[in-house]
Amino acid sequence: MTFEQFTSTRLPGLLRYAVVLTGNRELAQDVVQEVLARAQVKWRQIDRADSPDAYVRRMVMNEYLSWRRSWAVRNVRAVGERLDAIGDARATQRDHAQSVVDADDLWARLATLPRKQRAVLVLRYYEQLDDVAIADLLDCAPATVRSNASKALKNLRLTSEQQTRVQEKELT
Amino acid sequence: MNQDADQLREAFVAHEYLAPDAAEVLAVAHVRARAYRRRRRAAQGAGGAVLGAGLVASSVAAAGWLPNNNGRHGGSTISMAAPAPLPSPTALTTPTPVASPSPLTSAQQDQALSAYFAAGYNYNDALALAQLWHMTGDPSTIKAEAGRRLLAGQTLPVKPSVASVANATDDADVNAFFAAGYTYEDAVGLAGLWKISDPYQAKIDAGTKLLAGDTLPIAPGSQPTPSTVATSSSDSVSTADLNAYVAAGYTYEDALGLRGLWKISDVYQVKVDAGARLLAGETLPIAPGSQPTPAAEASANAVASANDNAVNAYFSAGYTYDDAVTLSKLWKISDTYQVKIDAGQKLLAGQTLPIKP
């Protein structure tokens, strides 16, 4: 498979994966651009792998996890702003499209997670990988994967409860 | 647990639409790959190991990577971002004050963004610029403004994260290639003929030959345009393939099974490929609906769910990671995660732990 054949068939899926992984369109774009640039240069090596697709996805994951911390700091502020917007939207649109609002709400809360916790959730629930495969991908023990998943789910629930409390306080 | 899984999957899938434009991503990736190859060649030419990244960076700075009004950097790199010849950047070179950015047309914005990425800047750089310029809002606007300044021959206050090293020889070769009427598809065809994996290298080699007066083995524009990435037509094909997959009675679990067989990570792509094969009259290696959720997986999910509940009970009771470490020593269990599970199960069973939260 040439690099061109790879991108013509796999790039849309890779971009979907990247945006779900990063939670940010701009960052997904930058991560995939960077990965594809490096993949193109060493494509012969990648093409010899059992699955070039899995190889490139691993590159995307590593790129995301090693991305500069400054992005995360700025992004948390952006998410906070976005949570407010979602709160407003929820008040006015509760009667319809509730599932869409819920998905948006959860998406916003996912953005508050540390990157590794988010990565575990994406790999487990979006990529449908088992914990052993995730551990291999993230170069850690399966117990660490379970620990990260557990913490992530706990954080998501806590954020949801805090948000609900804030909204209730505002209503009263 | 299963509810969590469903909600998370729904949230992920519902936001797939945010995926960036594939053609734009690919164009920038080509430009960056070009910069990497140049750095690699420069490093090899200068003695490889001796020339480290720092030297490359300093050589970039010394060369003055930023374009001047009379420079060719912006135009030439943009032409590599998209195979088709682009308008001359002189349309945007008016050196006007840029304290308050004027609105750009869509075409100007595309050109400015191309210049921005071609110069080696990325998203993080846009954030840094936004702080320096006290700009807020969509990062694309900041990138476009930065690209506009680059095209106007100005210097940005931050260095690019991806250094782009100008190489006049390569530019001349590639320009000769395109000037002769050849296209990106021709470069792919030549790469196949010459057994070069990289079409960009094929452009350089072809340009060198053209400048030397040689003729190429294929005529300009003779190679057919391959199916483009993420076009509306390919989308409709994907939809047809997906419909065929579902209509044949295949399920999401079947796609997971096929994924393992075909070694494709993307489940969506598996469905599309499977649907295409079905439409072509082929049979798939597994029968429709033959991959129910394995009992083992359900069992594992149940165990994981119980574990999650136990860990949640542990934290809800006010215990911390440090407490788990203390308990691990008391109970002689090395895995602190397992300690949290055990402790949580005891708490859920109404028992007390040997230490206070």
C-alpha cells in the first residue's frame, strides 16, 4: 500500500478518530497533519508493519499524549466557557433533542479530563479495544488502564453533579 | 457501566462530524513532509549525526526563513500545498498596518492559511500569537491573520514549531515540473515507474530532468485523477456501502469481528469495506449476525462494573490514593488499584476499614 492509497482510504477514519481523541477540531487537524508528515517521510517502514493503519493510529495517540501542555491549559478555559453556553442551551432546549444536548454535555465534560484518562475512554468505548490492547498501546499495565478508566468515569460523574448543583443554585 | 459505555459511545460518535477537512490536512502534511525531508537531506549532507536539531534550527534562523516581499518562499511553498498552480501571492502583499485585521475573502483566507502552515506554524503557535496580539475567538482567524502578515512580507513575533527550510534547488525542480504542465497525479505515476515511494521526490527528479532538457516517460496531465479524499461522491459511495452492509443483516458486532480479521482499526471503515465487497458480489468471511456480544465480554463487563462501583465507593467514603498505599502495606497487596477494589467491596458490604479516611 502506498502512502497515497493509505490516505485515500483511511484518512477520513483517521480524522474522526483524532477529533474524538482530542476533543478539539483544531488540535485534531494539527496532530494528524504532523503525524502524516512524519509518516510520509518514513512510509516504507510503516508499510512493512502488520497493519499500517494501526501503526499510524498509534502515532496519532502518541502525538496527542505528548502535545504541549500549554494547549491543555488554554483548552480548559475554553471548555469552561463552553460549559456555560451548554447550560444556557439546556435551559431552553430541554423539551427537544435531549439526547443531542446530553451528548454535547458529556462531550464538554470529557474535555476536562486529563489526556490519558480521556484516551483510555476513547480506546475502550469508541475504538472498542480491550484493556490489554489499550495497555499495549499506552505502554502501561492493564491495571493502570482500569485505574484510569475508573478515575475518568468518576471525574465525569463528579463534574456532572457539580454542574447540576450550579444550575440549581442559579435557578433559586 | 453499560449505560456509561452507551452514553460515551453516543457522545463520541455524535461529534465525529467535527473531523477536519481531509484535503486540507493532507495538503499541509505534504508541505511539512517536504520540510522534514529537506532537514534530513541537509543533515545527511552536513555529516548526519554531527548536525543536530539545534544546528538545523539555528541555520533556519540564520537563513531568515521568513519571506520578503521580493522573496519566493510564500509562493513556492504554497504551490506545494496544492498541486494545481495557485494565484501569485502578490495579490496579498500590500504592506498595510495590521493592528486591526481586515476581513479576508474566502479565497484570501485559504491562501493565508496555506502560507501560515507552509511556514511551519501550527495550532500552538496560533495560541501564542493570540496572546501576544490580544486576539480572541476562532484560532483559524488568528492563523489567517498571521498568514496574511507572512504574505505581506512581515515577520511574526514567534518562531514556527515546524521549521521550514528553504531549498532553492528543489523549488526550481518542482516549479519546472509544474511549469511543464505536469500534475500531482503525474508525479504519482512517475513514482510508480521509477519505483520511488515518495511522489514529491519524483517531482524533484522529474524537474531536474526537465531542466536538463530530458523528456519524461509520460506526457503532462496523462495520469487519471484518482478518487479524491472525502469528496461528496466518495461519501455517497460510502453511504451505499454502509447500506449494503446493514441490509445484508450484518451488525456492529460483526464489524468488530471483521476488524480483527482484516486488521483495520476503524470500525466504520470496516463496514464500508464490507459493504463494498457485498455490492461487488463477494461473500464475507463471517455470516450476518454471527458475532453476538461474547458471554466472556459480558462477564468481563460485569466484573469491570463491579470493580468500578467498588472503587467509587472507596473514593466516596473519603479515602485517597495515599490511604490505598497504606492499606496495600497492611494487606500486603502490591497493586493499589486492587486494594481500592477490595476496600470498596468491604465498604459496600457494610464493613469498616482498618484506617480512617
